[in-house]
Amino acid sequence: MNLISDFWATILVSIATLVVVCNSNVQYTSTYNRHRRVSNRTAVPSPVSSIKVDFESQHVENEFIIVFNGYYKESTRFHYITAALRKTQVETWNIIDRQNLAALLPSDFDVLRINDHTTEGIEALKNHTAVKTVSEEKEVTRALKSLLPGGDDDDEEYVPWRSSRPMTRNSLSLFSDLWGVERHKSRRLLRAAPRGTREITNVLQADVLWNMGYTGAGIKIAIFDTGLSEKHPHFKNIMERTDWTNEKTQDDGLGHGTFVAGVISSQTDCKGFAPDAELYIFRVFTNNQVSYTSWFLDAFNYAIHRKINVLNLSIGGPDFMDRPFVDKVWELTANKVIMVSAIGNDGPLYGTLNNPADQMDVIGVGGINFEDGIAKFSSRGMTTWELPEGNGRMKPDLVTHCSSVRGSKLDGGCRVLSGTSVASPVVAGAVTLLLSAVSDKNVAVNPASVKQALMASARRLPNANMFEQGHGKLDLVKAYQVLRNYRPQASLSPSYIDLTECPYMWPYCTQAIYFGAMPTIVNITVLNGMGVTGRIVDKPIWQPFSPHNGNMMEVAISYSKELWPWSGYLAVSIKASKDAADWEGVADGQITITIESPPGLGEDEPRSSTLVLPIKVKIIPTPPKAKRILWDQYHNLRYPPGYFPRDNLKKNTDPLDWDSAHSRPRRRVFPGRNYQIRRDVDNGLSVIIFADWYNTTVMKKVKFFDENTRQWWMPDTGGSIYQH
């Protein structure tokens, strides 16, 4: 139960965002002969003002990714698979040939095609001692970008922002329908921007570090994208270009990878942040913007082999359900690869973050404009990934400029574009520059320490909440000052809980808590800069600041006892105690936890860090039931005690309901109990329905409940009324 309060305006805005329109011009479809890895469409799309692409995320029939518990030679992996299938009825199977550089190295996985339609072989593989997991291979289209044609900046077409979600869920990447919902109209991941833009490196004062002699030299940065031309005039330090697709070219056919690389490391014209960095170009998408999970796994393994320092992913998708992909991201960061990823262009709705940017060990970057306003298209939290372990944490981690940014064009020169695909390389380039600036200062550089420095130095924006901006706006110079003085430690994100602070702590600050209400649960990310592994020693301790006021609040804590890689979670459940049933005031206290990691190189004692999490809440007397409301918001942000409803319960890959097309009363699951709305209506519950009604060709039957007859009935409109 929630108290009726003044946040209705916010709710109405959320409802208003349900109606959006997106336009499209040209349609492409992509189909694959998966076994032979041959695309039937590999040509570069002709220049058009926009492109509509019908993309799908689908499991490849009869193909499975067999992940082993270590890295083995090809012959050894073949032996393990043969041994597992020998005693089964499976007769026809083969290992898919992977023709790339990683095939020359020991690997931890194979792609197996089993032609027999039986689960016996899969179960046998899962039970083999050398096999870690067996997952279905996925053909995915984390669609990237169809760039607007352009010559000089003055020729760029200005495209006003349009919501990327016309009643359906889309991934970070452009055009993608990866969450199991219906396809939608096209949108641009990078949008052409108005004239008069400024150099992003000047705005963020990269020249301060350049003048100190730091330019990214000696730092290896990998760009996972659409490739880059070897002879592009903006780049002089391309160390290696690799192709992981089936198209046998390292060149960029779309322009997305070229623009991203330019923001990071262009040496001329629109200069990048780290012009002297060592560029490693990984082409992981075809010109039709198609990829496979196994392509990424091979490319990730090769990045580890090449000892990459920073990895930029201006892409994304629903990979929270793709275990091999997620596990490999963890392995990358465990090997000290600092991964930076775009948070997505699916705003302004909440809970629209994209993977891997929403993972705890990855730096997830959102976008702002040059007026320090959150870009409308920038995705925002809370996280919908790691819910069983992390429970809706705060993301993005920070924000930076993503609107009207200059970067390299496909054929030379510069262009001006927008999107969180811009924000990610801004931060990746800044991180590369920072690493070169502290490489000679004996600083403990790892994914957690760099992330901690970025968070600690970020400038908080005054009019944005925590799920829009994270810790705030990137401050490159201050980040350098923090990082050069860094000492290994643990930290919390966010570092405090103040449910009276608005707008930053929205939505928690929109109303006070009271006895009898469902608990408010705030989820904290634990960052461990002391080591890739760690643990929370003993149990966290809750201490009220005042013996009287503090006892008005009850606090329960759940947490990950083992921290890996570099991170964990702390879930704090807050509710008013029985003593506060008739009390009004502010209660506060703190949680104290101790993090411990193994000794560092040359150290004898374990590393330890004690953290304090202050908590402050406003409590009011329990209101009568007539003044309470149970808010069932389909675009619900709060989890828990909120929930992410799904319209189609069979689509378990999508935690959110983006269509809100409810044809009948259904059961909703709340923490600790089941909630059936019809049952409570029968017992006297009043129901208020907010809806967005308009003419549509879709007719849905709607029943109403008559309080007098205590019966459900349907209006006399031919059995249906217009409803979305």
C-alpha cells in the first residue's frame, strides 16, 4: 500500500509517453545459412535518409554452445564431446568450424550442431565433467546504426528526437526486437545534430592532460563495432584489425565503427581523447548488423589474449538471458579489461537499460546534451538484469555528452551525431587517456578502481534523479586527480540512502513510509577496488543514530557474501516499526560493513576496507485505508517492493510489459504473498484505472465490476470497446 501523494504529475507523464510515432523508409531483412556461415545479403546498404530493418533475436535451430571448464586445444575439446555423446542415441552431429584468429588458440567453448531432435545428447553433455554449461546458440541483431548521408557538417540534416519505443520494447541497439515483443518502426541510434557544435575534447578539457604530455600512448583499447578502414586519414596507430564475421573484411561498411573510433582516438580534425592509443579494431557485425553469440565469445577471448586494457561497446541487447555472453563479460573484467558500454537509447521510459552496460562490473554510460540535461533518448534505470542477485540497482554509472558530438566520417572529414553510442566512446577515450596519465605512478588500475574514480569525481546534475544520471556528469580533470592519488579500497554505489532527498532519490523520496506499508528496498552496488575477489566479513551491522528515532525504523539486509569480479550487491529493506504507527518524524542510522580481499603483490596481510552506509527516512502515522492506494503501474520502476509485470507470461525473456494490453484480471506476484485483484475487489477494494484511450483497429474485450450486483459485466458494444 502506498499513500496518495503529489507524484501524480510524474505518473501522468509516464502515461503520456506511451504514445509515440516513428517513421521509416526502406526495409531490409537478414537471413542466414547458419551452418555454412554464409549471409545472403552482405552488400553495404545504399545511402538513404533512414533504414528500417526487420531484425530478430532467435536461437539457431539444433546449435548449442558447449562451454568447458577451462581452455583446451581443439583435439581435446573434440575428445570431450565425443566421449559425452558416445553412449547416447545421437548419431549425427558436427562441430561448427570457426574461421578466425581465435581458432588458432586454445578455447573454452565449441559450437555443436546436433541434427537428432533429442534432449539425450544435451543432457549427456551437461553431465560431462569437463563441460561447464550448454546453451543455445543465438543469432542476434544488436542493430547499430544506419548513418545519415553527409558531406560537410553544414550539410547534416537535423533530426528531432523521437521516442525509440512506439508501444514496444527495443534493445540498446537500433531497430532490434530482441526482447520478445512485436517489431516496431525504425529509429536512429546516432542522430544527425544541429550546427554550431563544439569539440567534445575541448568541452571536457582533454587538453589539460595533453599539455602534461599524456595522449593515451601505451594503452591498448579495443573497439567492438563495424570495423575501420586501414587507410582512414584520422588514424595512424591502428595496431590490429580483425574480422569475426563471415564477410571476410575488416573495413567499416556502415560508418558506426568509424565514428566511435574517431571519438576515442582520431589524430586530426575532430580529435579524439587518446590520439596516441594503440587501436585494436574488432569487427563483430556484418553490414546487415547481424552477429552471433559465438562470434563475440571468440572475439572476447582474443581480446583477453591480446591483453587489452580498455574495451568499448557502443552496442547492446538483451544478453542478460544469454549466459555465455554474460559469463564472458565477467571473465573479461576479471582479467582487468575495463569495459565501457552504452546504456541505451530507449528513454525516456525507466527500466530500459541494456546489457552489458547494466552489469555491476561494467561502466554503463548514459547521455546528456551540452546544456547538462539528460538526453531524452538516454535509457535509465533501475536495472532489469541480475534481479535475483542484484535486485534493481542504480544505473547508469555516470553520464556524459552524447548530443551534437563531432566524430570521424566513413570517408574522412567529420560529422555531427548523437546517441549513447557517442557517450560510451567519450568515456572510453577519457579512460584510455587517464590510464596513460597514471601508468608511471604505481596506481592500482583495475575495472573497479577506474569506475570508483569516475564516480567520485562526477559532478551531480541538480535536476536529474539517480536512475537518470547515476553519479553525475563525467569530469575528466577531477577524475585524473582522484585516480593518481587512488589507494585500493571498497566503495558503495550509491554511497548513502536519503529518502527525504528529492529529486536525486526519486522515486523513493516521493512519499514517507509508515507502519503497515510494504518495505522500501534500495539496492546498493559494492565495488571492490582491492581485488578481483573479496567477501563481506561477518554480517553488516545496523546502528540507529538516535535510540528513540532510530528504533522507529526496521532495517533488514541481504548481500552477496562473495564479491566477484570486483563487485557485489547489498539490498537494504526499510520499513516503519510498530512503535511508529502514530509517530511522525525523521529516523536515521547507518549500516557498517567490512570488505576483505586477498593480499596484494608483496603484501602479507589481507586487504580490508570498512564502509558506512548512512540511512535517513521520513515516517508518518499510518493513514486510514481510504487514503491509501495500491499502485499497479505497468511501466513500474520500483523493484522490490514493486514488480515488473509481463503481459504475456510465456515471454519470460522480457521482464517488462511494454504493451500494457491486459485482456483480463491476472495474478500479480508480490514479495511474500500472491495478489489476486479480483479477490480483493470481491472483498471491497476500490479500483481506479488510468488508461490512454484512442481509436485503434485492435479490439479487446473489457469487463467491468458492478459493486451493486457484485458481478462482472461487459458493455453492450458488440462485446468489445476500443482499448490499447
